[in-house]
Amino acid sequence: MNDHLLRLVKSVMEVPYPSKCPLCGRLGESPCAVCVSQFEPHDPLVEFFDEDVLTFRASLFRYRGVVADAVKALKYGRHTSLVEWMARQLELAPESLGLEYDLVLPIPIHWSRRAARGFNQAELLAERLSPSPGILIRVRKTPPQVGLNREQRATNLVGAFQAHESVRGKRILLIDDVLTSGGTARECALVLHAKGATEVGILSFAGEPFN
Ligand SMILES: [Zn+2]
């Protein structure tokens, strides 16, 4: 490519273009105010448990409609401003919901999946909460929980995770994009407790109703 053409291409690439809301396509903020107004809060936002492998489970928004669209946009393409907005919602949650923790651990995905996607969406969401990467890892690739029956779900994740010794004596805050049955969070909690973590709770951006 000659210099003139190179300069031309560069100048075209540098022209600021108006950003678009990845959820509805409107020009302007991402996500736009109209979409944000349609984010339905999860009810309840948080539930605490006395005798459970999980101390609490918290989800900010109900996993449907525009919230599900946002989660999909997060997984299948990097919409930086949308991801930042989602991470900011999670950043504010522990204080407003009274969630206490010492370590923030994003729910890990297998390295091969991370390599294919280029990122772990849970890590992106946890970014503003000072996460500790590499402490909880996924050592076995498992089929997605969705589409498995109850028994398959229960055994699917056994042995899938490993935790580092440094979780001993620590209260853990797990972060994920979506919380459905909670099976993944519970399996992580079992592994973390086995290494001496004192409490494990999960905070997700979106969630299905508790049952
Ligand atoms: Zn929008």
C-alpha cells in the first residue's frame, strides 16, 4: 500500500462515528436510556442462607427480554461501553446489598473456550471489583448445563474446578453473567470450601427466579 493510500485509510479509521446502542440500534449512548429503563430488577435481589454451601445468591436483573439480549451481546461480541455499564452495576452491588467478601473470583471457563472466545465474560464483569485471576480454574471442559436433565447436571460438573490454597480463611464472592439453577456456583463453592474458604456467595448480572 503506498503512503498516500495508507494515510487515507488511517484518516477514515480515525473519524469518530456516533456510537450505537447494541441492544436496539439507536444512535447515542450504549446502552441507551430506553433499553436501560427496560432492565427488570431481579426479585429478590439477594437471598441469604444459613446452612448451605452458598452463603448468599444475588442477581441484579431478571434474565429475559433486553437483559438476555445484553448477556448475549456480552458473550458474542465485545461492546466495550455496554460491558463497562454492566461491570459498573456489579461494582455497586456488594455495598448496596450488604455482601461481605475478601476475594472476588469470576466463575472460570475452560482455557480452550477462553482461547476460542478471546475472553471470559465473567472476568469482564468482575473487572471493577478487583478480581483475583487464576485462583479458581476450570480443569475440565464440560457440556453446557442447559439441555441436560437433573441427574446429568448434578454429575456434569464434578471435578471440573480446582481452587488454590490461598482461599483458606477467606470469604469468597463469585461473579458470573447469568445465574440459573446455581449448579455451577454450588460446585465452585464445594471446591472452595474444601480448600478452607469460610464463606462463598455468588453475584450475577442476570438471574432466573430462585426456587
Ligand atoms: Zn437501546
